[in-house]
Amino acid sequence: MKKKVIAAFLTLTLAFSLSACGSSPAPNTDADSGSDAGSNETDAPDAGADTGSNTESGADSGSDDSTDAAGDSADSDMAYVKEKGTLVVGVTSFEPMDYQDENGEWVGFDADMAKAFAESLGVNVEFVEIEWDNKAMELEGKTIDCVWNGMTLTDEVTSAMECSKPYCNNAQVVIVPSDVAEQYQDKDSLANLNFAVESGSAGEKEATALNLNFTPVLDQATALMEIASGTCDAAIIDSLMAAAMVGEGTSYANLTYTVELNAEEYGVGFRKGSDLAAALNDFFAAGYADGSIRACAETYGVQAALIGE
């Protein structure tokens, strides 16, 4: 009897096993499905392999793009500017070189020349107001492509930037109220004045060299406002700006300029190593030859300061 029970148990176990095997088609169907997916996965790796090969090809292509991008950035600033389609010019409000008209458009001798240069490259131009003290940093960070704003070619500037040949003469001059101008006709007379100077400018450099009392401000236009408001006694600004902004017929008719502190030259600054500087030199040479630069300078009254004619 015991043997019969054991035999019956084995029979049931076997039957259960067969039944379990018999139910295996569903898993197999899943497996087939999985196998199809697997076969799709197999295809996917093939596709992946193709994709991989495309990726390699893309990598090659990416590598070429990278090389081109690196080349554009490192070897050809002009190619970089042409590729993005815009020459971004760093400026401050500085009449008659760069300033905004009643419609908010940037105009001035430098602004108009920048527009013409951009057009010669086949790109648009965009003007961005910068803090003058940060101009070299703005260039290196590629937030701007050049500094074109009556920039004096100091040692600091030429060591940090690739600069064009000089195109205008300039000087740093002292601005005071007209009614006290006779008291301030030489450098020695300036010792007790409190000056406003643009931060990081050639004017600040002169004030420092002469050990004058000064307050750094945002730009030269602000320096003039400081005198007009009585916050400062005097300012040091560029002679070209002084000719346009102070004296009879200007917004600051009660101000005048007296002492000329130095002699200097303007240039345009690009990123160090940029090939745009040489392109601008060629542009200037052509502009002097065809008279277009002089015509533009006469529009803003700076023709006497031109270099290169």
C-alpha cells in the first residue's frame, strides 16, 4: 500500500511537471516576443553599430567641427565673427565717438566706422555698453569682439589686446567751470581740486601720475555730470570729447577745458592674436584713399585729429 501511495505520488508529480512544461508556450511566446525584441535589440546593436559607425563618422565630423571651431577661435577671429554673423562692439557713451541718438541708435565717428567695417565683412554689428575697466576681460570672455570707443593705446592696452594702427590723435585735458578757468592753467594749479575720472581710463592714469585727488566714475559723460552737479571740482577727459561736449553751443556751455596733460593716439582693440586687427588696418587704408573716413570725420567734427591721410 505504501508502495502504491508512493507510486501515485510520483505519477502526480510527473503529471504536474508535464503540465508545467505544457504551459510553457506562454512563456515561450513571451520569450519569442522577447526574442523578437531581442532580435530587434540585435538589430538595434546593428543599428547601434551603424549608429556607432555614424557616431564615429559623427565623431569624425564632430572632430572636424571641433577643429574648425577651435581653429576659428584660436587661429581666425574673423572666421569666428563671420560664422556667427555679428561683430559685437564694446562701447561707452562718449560723444563724438560713440553715443545714442534720440532714437536710441548708436552713432558717432567710431560707431559709424564700426558699422562700415562690419558691412565690409558681410556681418551685422551690435553695440554693447561695457564697464571700461573690464574691457580686456569682456574681449577674452567673448561677450564682445572688439573695443572701438576712442581707446587710448596705452602699454596696458597693447599688451592685453591685438590693436589696430592708430587712427586719431588725442590728449587728456582738464575740464573746469568757465568762471574759474583762469585759475587753472598749468599742472601745478590743479593740486587742490577734486577730479572725476573714468575708471580704468587714460584720464585716471594721468590723475594718478600727478598725484591728484580723484573719484573714479563709470564713464567720461558721468565725469562731466559730476562737475555740473558740483559733486567734483573738475574732470579729466579726452580732448575729442571735450571739443564736442563742453563750451558754447553744447550741453555744458558753462564748462571749458584748460590744461592739456599729455598727447596720445586712439586704436581699436581685438582679442590677442586676432586677424581682425590686420583686416581693420586694410579697411582704414582703403577708407583714407577713397575719402570716406574723412567724410565721416567731418560729420562729427574730428577731422583735424585723423592720422593716416
